[in-house]
Amino acid sequence: MEIKSKAFSAQNLDSDSVISFPHGIPGFEDQTQFQLFNLDDSEIVFSLQSLSNKDTAFSVALPSHFNINYNFLLSDKEEQILEIESIDDLLLLLILHKDEKSNQPTIKGSIKSPLLINSKKRIGLQKTLSHLEQSITLTEKHNEIELSEGK
């Protein structure tokens, strides 16, 4: 089966890799089936395409590309929805969006609401984190120090 999207050219749908969001994604609760696609021009950004609406696609990326690390607990309900057997099966993604308010267009990530996906069973949900603690990580790289702030 082929899927068309306004975000990228026609792609073949692999029914074995469909990701189910049983409760949808907030604001898109009626759309529960998605597929993750590589974008031809990016090694960092992917497209999470709704299978029921070709106009609904989210740009997503791994938080590690932005030096963001998470440390949180899943509720019993979230564990039940995701059917997690091993933490190694958990994939975290950030939804990206353009900040049009800035003089220079900027891409921002929804760090308070990461997508959690059981990559083995292809089940996902969006977790809202209400209390974030910021930390700073210093990493030495070739005699230079790179400073990054986690938000």
C-alpha cells in the first residue's frame, strides 16, 4: 500500500511497522495509527505520519541529538498502555515545531511532552511532564568544553 503526504513524496506503507497510539496524540485523539518515515534530506529529523489523514504529520527527532536526557517514572497506566517488558524497547521522540514569532525562524522541540514508543510492540503515547528540573552537562571534546543545558 502507498501513502501520500504533504510532508514528503509517496511512500510504501509497511503494515508491520505501523505504530498504534491507543489514545491518539493530544489534539489528534481521533488519529491512532502512524508510521515513522525517514526524510530524504535529514539524518536527524523524521516524519511521524498519520495513516488516517495525509495532512497530519509531525516532525520528530531523538532527544539525544539535542543533548537532552530524560529521567522519569512511568505510571502503572502508562506501563500498561505501552506493554513495556524492557526499558531497552522504549523509544523517546520529541515533536518539533517552527517558531514563527522569532525574527529568525527557529526549530523548537516539545521537551515537556515527549512521545514514548514501545519499539518492539509499536505502541505509543505522549507523556506530559509537569515538573522538570534543569541540569547542566559539561563534556570535554578535543581540549574544548561544550556546555549544554537540559531543559
